[in-house]
Amino acid sequence: MYNIFKLGKKAKPLSTDSMENGVHMIAAAAPNSVISEQFKTIRTNIQFSNADASYRTLMLTSSIASEGKSTVAANLAVTFAKQGKRTLLVDADMRRPTINATFSISNPKGLTNFLTDREFDVNDAIYETSIPKLYVMPSGPIPPNPAELLSSKRMDSLIKALSDQLDLVIYDAPPVLSVTDAQILATKVDGTILVVRKNIAEKEAVKHSITALKQVNAKIIGTVLNDVENAGGSGYYGYYGYGYYGKSDKKQKTR
């Protein structure tokens, strides 16, 4: 058992520059905006999608790159933390990490360090943020074998330790169709959310992603339709229940 948060580094306070250099942290920068309200709606849908128990571990992924999964993951983490939940955002996308840039963490130790060094203290990979109850774990150095690391028993023990000591852990995973990482991680978490970006994702790619996740018995709890324009021309994040890409191909808006 790992003693999480016995020690802990502190990330630099969020600034406008750091948000723009990483992903756009709209839920922190403009908590009363329309987009922030959309993230609150997503949070509510997630919480009500499981009547029996609360999700302790979630994975966010997409079909391909550049669909905004890291943006959605980070803003969801902020939204849950603002609700009072001790939330950890883990950068499990070891090939294209974003957390270090988003939270202005220079040369961060992270997930890779813990998975490859048995003497490494996990607390050295967890950083406090300026948002109360929100912690982040960067990916650390880019390894040559991310899939093998994610499928290791050490990863299993870390997931259990984190979920035992936190209210919610959100894993930002690579796209499904790019590498096998997302399929591996999906077998270890309570629920998976697929981010779909309008005019970027192709319908067949999304269907193939869902099929790939189902093949490993992933629990897909929903999809987030990203970058939709409203009547005023501004983008927002909308939540759509799983079933949109089901057999009937009928859109079921649950937001």
C-alpha cells in the first residue's frame, strides 16, 4: 500500500499563459461561462449514470488525435474538484503528454518514473494545483514501451492505491485507434468516456473505437461531443449518452 500525499510537490499557480500553452482550462478561468456549465452537465450525467455506486476511476479517450480529450479530461477534473471531491488527473498519454504544460510543471517526475523505478516514491509524482482538492500526475519521461508499462502489475497496484485514497481519479489516455494503451487501461477503470470532435472524428472511426473498447469489455458510460457551434457561433462541449453510435444509429441527447 502506498501512502499517497504523505509528501507532495506543489505546481505553480495557474496563469492565463500556462492554460493556453497546455489545454484551455475554461472551467478554472471562467467558471460561470456557458462552456463551464456544459462541463457541470457532463459531471452530473456521469454521476447519475451509475445508480449503484460512485465512479472512482474514469478514463477519457478519443478515436484519433486532436479531438480534445485532454481538454475535456482536465476541465472535468476541475469541475469535480470544485464540487469538493479529492480529484487526481493522471496523464496516461505517455506519447503526447499535456499536464506538464497545462499546469506549468517544469521537468516533472510522473507516471513513467513510478512504473519503471521500484524505489520511486509516488508522492514525488503528485502535484498540488492552485485549485483546491485538485491534484495532477504528469506522465514523466516518454518511455519506449508505454503499453507494457500500463499493463504491468505495478500499474494495477497504483490504480488501486489511488482509488482507495481519493474520491476520483481521471486518466487521460491516448486515442483508441492509434495504439493499444486505451484498450489496456479501459480494463482497469470503472468507466470510459469517448470524446468525439465535430468535423474531426469520422463516424466509422468512432464505431471502430467503440468496437475495440467492447472487445476488452470496457464499460463505456458515454461520449462527449466536442466543438459544436451554437447559434452565436461559439464552440461548446456537449454530453451525449452512449447509444448514439449503437445499432439504431439514433441520436440520444441526454444533456
